[in-house]
Amino acid sequence: MNLSTDGLIIKEQNIGENGRLVTVLSREHGIFRAFVKNAGSIKSAKGAATRLLCYSRLNVFKGRESYIIDDAACKEMFLPLRSDVVRMSLAQYFCELSLCFFPEELPCGDGLRLMLNSLYILSKNSKPLSLIKAATEMRLMAICGYMPDLVCCHECKKYEDENMRFYPRGGILLCSDCFDKGEGQSLNTGLGVTAALRHSIYAPLERLYSFSLSGDGGELFELAAEEYLLSLSERSFKTLDFYKTIR
């Protein structure tokens, strides 16, 4: 069976001298793995189009036990990322998150849009890395069914509080009158960071990165999102550790 799909290469592994095994994130088929024959050949157009972080049009043959990419045409390579090791490492972290959370061989349109949008904004170099990272983490968790309850205080339903606290382990907010009822560690996200957390999961996807934070707000936003993701995943990410090392 043959299929054609647009897909983002989120992982690559060389097989033998000229072969390559790639992991693809696609709209219709979610995550799938496919072999690329003669990918190392200089004359192979599909070799360049199946490198890490390439968004390509793929023609795929589906056999009994494996997929084989017959042809590939690159639509976007996100070239600016390849000359910036810090931004490239953050992009690779997003790829590892995709591998961990997005479904295999099931539709994943919002997941692909999120990844493409995050890579595009990373390439533009127009937003702080802390904002891009945190907004992507929060939205990814929401897409995958782990949306926190950030509408209002979990107890009294108060919407705004200058000392609103976010509880990463429970994914809830508690106001200054109710914070003693919370369990686990919390972060005082106040008005600005609480608004950023809400925006990251409730805003239209095309406006995900359309906001800013002043002062220390970006660092606190990043901490809140990372703590929430790590508390749910209950695992570490090598690409995240590397990103923190070189940042």
C-alpha cells in the first residue's frame, strides 16, 4: 500500500553505509518510522529531505512489517536553527517530547501544527527562549490530554489574585485565601505568569506565542511549565539536560 503525506522528521538513525531510519510526525498518521534507502548518496534528493527537522512531502510504501520512503521533497528545512546550537538543542528537546507524548499511527494534526509553529518561531529569533519553551510545553501537554485546570482558583473559583499560586503536581491554581489547602510545592505566579499559563493552553494555536512577559516573569513561566511537564511524565529528558547545560 502506498501513501502520501506531509511529515516532520523528528529523529534519524543511520543504517549501514547508505540507509537511514527516520521517525516522522505527520498529520494523518501521527508518528511512524520508515526506512530510506540510499539516503547517504550524494545524488539522492530524498536523502536531504529526510534529515532531522526537515518538513517534507513523503511518498511511503507500507509493507507488512515496515514503511519505506520511496520519494521525498523538502518543503521547509528551518535553516537558521542549524547554525545556532542553543536553538537547535531546544528544537531537539521538542522532538523528544513529541516522541514521548504524541500517538503512533493515529491522527495528530494539532501536534504537527504545534511543532511547526515552534520551529518557525525559533527560527525567527523574535521571542525569548524561555517563553517559546514554556508555551510549547504547556500546549503540548494540553493537546495530549493533560490540560491543567487554570480557569480559576480550584477551591473558591476566584479568577484573579495578585498572589495566585500554581501547583505543578496537581495542575491547579489556588488563591491567597485557599493556598493552605494545596498539596505539594507551589509557585507564586501572580497575575502576569498566571495569564501566560492560561494563554498557553487556551489561546488559538496560531496565537500561541503572541504575548510577552516582563522582568523575571519569563523565568517563572518557564519554571512552572517545566515542573508541570516533568511531574506528569515522571521521567527525565536527555535533550532537556543538554539544553540546560549549553544555554
